[in-house]
Amino acid sequence: MRVYLDNSATTKLDENVLKEMMPYFTEEYGNALSVYSLGQNARKAIEDARIKVAKAINADPSEIYFTSGGTESNITAIRGLAYSYRRRGNHIITSKTESPVVLETCEQLEKEGFEVTYLDVDEKGFINLEKLEDSITDKTILITIMYANNETGVIEQIANIGAIARENGIFFHTDSSYAIGNVKIDVKREMIDSLSISAHKFYGPKGIGALYVRKGLKFKKFQVGGHQERNKRAGTENVPAIVGLGKSIELVYEDFEKQIQKTIELRDYFFSEVQKRIKNVYINGDLKRRLPGNVNFSFYDVEAEDVILNLDMKDICVSNGNVCISGSLEPSHVLLAMQVPYDIAKGTVRFSIGKYNTKEEIDYTINTLVEIIEELRKIEKEEKNVCRFAEQCGGNCSGCHK
Ligand SMILES: *Cc1c(COP(=O)(O)O)cnc(C)c1O
């Protein structure tokens, strides 16, 4: 049995989504720019998908642009807005716990003459709204704060940030690539000016996403050479993938409440069983304002890498939360920003529950986890007890030189 508990990294494609996509590979393969009916069928499929995406976030279809995914949408929004409104100012506000794409885009903009404020977060993972207001200057043009954190699942106070931005005449972008499909987003109510969408985070295909930009806002385009996407993103549209994005976003919000309820039940069960059966474990991130499927544990006295590899041997897929740096022993920038001590941060494992997970899988995972942590801690303890000065002490080591 393979247990997939890394739904924050990506999800399994829904069979119903695949079914919807299939005809657009081999039957309706026209280029959406062509005037004959084969091309126009593709055009119609794209526009239908655009309506579905818009509906899911309470936007207008004319505000939706298809992209290759969350990464491209974030870069296009942040760079595009920054350059379009540069004459108004050059200051951008973000936070220290953003995903690497947002952080690196901001760092790049700094090299190009923009100024960026990186807000701290508290130990629960939230930015401070007063500090946000305090950091606004007459040069501030853009606030970019993620909707929900991809490591901890913590949900920011998006509507409040939107209100602060709007009051001050500043644009508000949110990286919602991880949040969409796990929470209901309303761009009007939350006063969001732009946001990113990634289909493979909600049972759609990889390599496709969307960017929402509020009507009337200008953003510089970076991909030139064709007139697709209302002249904002050159390149022949990936019709099957766009159809897949439309179908997956429609499906995920169709039986949303029921699905979320099930996920929350599994998560709470996971939380309580692990805390009952494993000592010295810490849950990262606020317990209430977080996405339904995210379980982020720090296990004391173990290395995350060892836990992940041992779980993999039992066919359980989990990660240390930061896909982009997994494989390295670097502690997560998110946990460090939350003031989690290095020693605890290094034992952090993220489990993310999705719609295909069952109670049996969670039970299997908990049982396996209990064994693995116990075993790893035993090894860790034995290693600690071997003292460098054991010979001098004559074997009566009391741990004085540990
Ligand atoms: C997945 C993710 C991205 C990247 O999206 P892609 O479609 O894989 O490019 C960006 N930000 C967050 C928060 C994500 O979870």
C-alpha cells in the first residue's frame, strides 16, 4: 500500500479531470487562434475553462490569464505590477515566510533598484498588521503576502491586508497557489488585486495555472511574440491542460464542505493520536487558522531526513515542507522566521492530507511513525552516550563533555 501524504507538494490527477482533457489531445487538437471550426472548438474550451476559474474566486473571466502555473503567475504579477507602477514608487512589502518564488523575485527586484521590506512573523506564523501599516511609505506600490503558507498551512488575515492595501492605494498580490482548492477565496470580498493559481495543487494537471489581475490594473508582460491571452502571454495555449484546470477547479468546489470536513476529521485524529503516542513533539503553526489538510510536526531528537527516508521504506510519502530545499539539511526559512529553535526545526516533517486519503492510511502512518521515531531516538541516544573523552574518564562517563 502506498500512502501519499504530500498533497501540498502536488496531488494525484482526478480521473474525471483526465477524462475531460483526453479529447483535446487527439480529437479537438486545433490551435485556438485558427478561424476554422476545429480551432474555434479549442477557443471555446479555453473560454469555458476561464469562466470556471473566474467563478471559483468570484472574478470576471476577463480578469483571468492562463499561465504555466503558480511560479509564473507570481513572477508575472509581482514584476508586472512593480514595473507598470514604478513611476509611483519603488517600495514593495512582503514577508519572510513567502515561498521561494516570491522571495527570489523580490530579491531580484532589489538588485534592479526596488526596495523591499520583509516582514517578520510571530511564533504562530502570522505577520503583524500594525507592523504592515507602519512599514508603508509614500513610495509603497505593492504588498505581496501569501494566502496560506505551504509549510505550515497557516492562513493569513487576507481581507484585512486587502483593506489596508486599498485604503493606502497600494496593490495587493497574494500567492494563493497552495490555498486555492483548500479554502474558499473571494477576490472582491478580500480586496485582492492579483493572485496565483496552480492546478496540480487541487487534482489538476501540472504545468498549468492562472493569474487573476483585477480589471483596470496594468501589468507589464514578459512573454512576447504572440497575441494569446489578450496579448499578455505569448505562446500557443495548452488546451488540454487549460481544460483540466477548469474541470479541476470546478470539481474541487463542487462538494467542498463535505470534502473539507472529512479532511479536518482525519487531520484532527492524526494530531491527537501522534500527541498521545509520541513524546516531545511540537505542532508548528497556529492551530485554528490553518488549511484543513496540513500537519506540520517537529519531533525532538531526530533529523527530518531520517524520518522521511524511513517512512519512504514503508511506502509513505511525506516531506520536510520545503520542496525546493528538501535534500539539503538547511533548516526551513519559515520555521526559523517563526523562532523555532534550530535544534527543533531540523526534526520537522510535513504531512499533507488530501481527498484520496483514508482512515486506514492514517492509522498505518501513525503506527509506522511511532516505531520509526522510537528507533531513531534510541540510535540518537546511543550516539550521544559515546563521549570523546571516554578513555580519560575510565568509562564512567556522566555526559560532562557531550
Ligand atoms: C506550488 C506552489 C507554487 C508553485 O506553483 P507551480 O504551479 O508548481 O509553479 C508557488 N507557491 C506556493 C505557495 C505553492 O504551494
